[in-house]
Amino acid sequence: MLIRVEPDTKESQTTTEPEITIRVAEELLMFLPAVRRAPVNRVACDGTSTLGHLVESLGVPLPEAGPMTVGGEPAGPSTRPGPGDEVRVAAVPRPQAVPLEPGQVAPRFLLDVHLGTLARRMRLLGLDTAYHNDMDDPALVVQANEERRVLLTQDRGLLRRRALWFGAYVRGSRPDDQLRDLLDRFAPVQRPWTRCTACNGELVPVAKEEIENALQAGTRRSYDVYGRCSDCGKIYWRGAHGDHLERIVREARAYAAASEPAAGTASGTAAGTASGAGR
């Protein structure tokens, strides 16, 4: 079904066709095409289109739409607005609640193929973050649904897939900005230095004597505290990139504390980082 969408201009006000007025929150204007990137749009009313269809026809993926109203009354995506109705579409409230299973303290995440650096940084903070650099869209949706992971992406089409249980658009082009957006949106509990940045497995402390044969001589002389991934066996220590990774962790925890002073973060006890993580 094609829906004619017109910005709120004097010219559009002269039409005699039944119309619906849609007011979109400023935070959502980025999703609208430039030709109709205005907070108020008028769309033709055919009497059959649902609110969800109308909102996505404007360009806003439904996972990015927050509370919606029709004529001042709360409305869901299946509501069918009528002629003359005014629709308001708010942004998703932040922090956004995610259904958690018993014993789960933070959401689990799955990132698409374009967010590899963000995935490593999230793992550095101890967030359960699945990532594959070769997974197509249908497979991402299947894994997100089966493992109840929030799918993070910058692919608007992926967010429009009806089968997806929970998705979110990542704002920003730089990893620093993307990470701040993630922390602002979900306010997850952080447990830095507790996950493998390579595979997402949990890190456990390991005695130097157990692994010294796998270490280079310079590493054995310089470091005494190590961790090992319980899944892939990768060995971690505070290596050459330690200062860089410490900065990422420090800034992430400071940002979370400033955004939500009452929400604490939990730190882990496994040994820290390998060179190359988080870059």
C-alpha cells in the first residue's frame, strides 16, 4: 500500500482529501527523509492503515518509536487512526527497560556486522555481547530471538523485521559516541575486565605457573597477573594497550555514574586485557 506523505506546509493544507496529522518527536526526525524532515506531517487517511504502518511509512522504525497517542489517547501500532486524527509519536524513554530472566542483571546484546569495534568495547565493560562478522540479517534475527538478545544495528531495514523481538538503532559514527549511546539508552550494569573481547567468554583468574609455557619471555618477565577465557582459552594481561583500554573503562563508568547516580556498576576480579582489545 502506498501512502502519500506531505510536510505541514500551506500548500498541503489546501487538500480536500481526508488526512491524519502526525507529530514526531525531535529525536526521531533523523529517520525521516530530508524532503519531509519536519516535526509535523500530514498523511492521507485511507481508513485501513494501522498506526504502525503510518509511522514506518514516514521512515521511523517501530523499535525507535516510544509512546504513541491518537487524539490524545494512548495507542498501539495496531490502532487505525481516522480522518482528522492527530497522532503523536514520542521517542523511546531512556533508560529503556528490557525484559530480563531470573538472575540476569543486564540485557544480553547481539551486534550486526558493522559494529565490531563497539562489540569489543562492550565486552571490555563486561556486557554479554554476541557478534559475528559474517552473519546475514535473517540469522541475526533468529539468534536475537532464541537467546533473547537486544539486536543493535544501524540498519533501519533490519529493525523493521516483524519477527525481531527487540532491536535498537545505534546512534553515532565513532565508537566512543556509539558506546555512550548504548550506555544512555540501556544503562546496563558494567563489570569491566570480566569478558573475553575476542569471543565474549567469561574471564577467570589463572596462575602464572599454569600458562608460563604459552607466554613469551618478555611477557613472563613483565607481568604476574593473568586471566584466561573459559571458552576459547585466550590469555589476558595488562599489555601494551592497557592505558587505552583503561581510558575506555574509566570514561564509560564515569558517564554511567553521571547519567544515573543511583545506579552502581559491578567490577570483576579476573585479570585484565590483551593488546588489541577495544580498538
